[in-house]
Amino acid sequence: MEIIALASDHRGFAYKSELITFIRDLGFTPLDLGAPSAERVDSQDFGVAAALALKDGRASRAIILCGSGNGIAIAANRFLHVRAALCPHVTAARMARQHNDANIMSLAADFMGYDLVKDCVETFLKTDFLGGRYAERVEKLNKLDPNKL
């Protein structure tokens, strides 16, 4: 079974906890990277944890959550192998996979109801990358050298 990492700050903790069972029910293996509770933590630490789980092969994709979905995604996107997409609705989740081969989906726990979160997660996990011209675009991203920008 494909392993999906889950990581959140304190504001995404409740949704992350519920998503563990939901992801298992969809046929995936969840890997909980924290936060371990609803006590205040920095979202960036958990964006990094998700990125490292992909880098070292513990997971193939990740779902990350913080209040806005932005801070945790910005941290994850500091890594060259990460394509983290903020997905506030199902269409964004679908297109993140189809067009960008996103390997991390970020969600805004403060602005999304749990039903929408579940719909986005299911869409993200069940949608395949289209390849073709989109693969050429992803390859452009892979060739970017941050030291030359």
C-alpha cells in the first residue's frame, strides 16, 4: 500500500487526527508525522518533516495542514523534490495532481470544513498525473537551480 505522510501544526491537528482513519479507509497507509497534540507549535517544522519523509522514501506523498495552509506549504516547497500545492477546493486538488504532479497537498484548517477536507484528500490521492505536455512543465521545475535564480 502506498504510504501517505500526514503533518500539521496545532491548528490542523484535529483534522489530521481524523484523516488518519479516512486515509486508511481509502486503501492507503498513513504515516503520522505530528504535531502530537493541539499545543502550539510552528507549522514550518512539520512542512519540513513531510518533505523529509518524501526525500528519504518513508512516504510517496503527503497531506499537510496549518491554519491557512500557506506557512507549512512554503516550508515544504523549500526542498527541490517537493511540489506542494495549496488546495482550497476539489478542483485545485485535482489539477494539482493532473497538471503539476504535486506530491504534497496543503490544506487550510481554519477555512475549510471537514467534509471539504475529506473531498480534497480523496481527490488528491485518487487522481493521476496526466504526463505529456505537463511532464515537460514539471521537468522545467526539476531543472531549476536555486543558486542561479
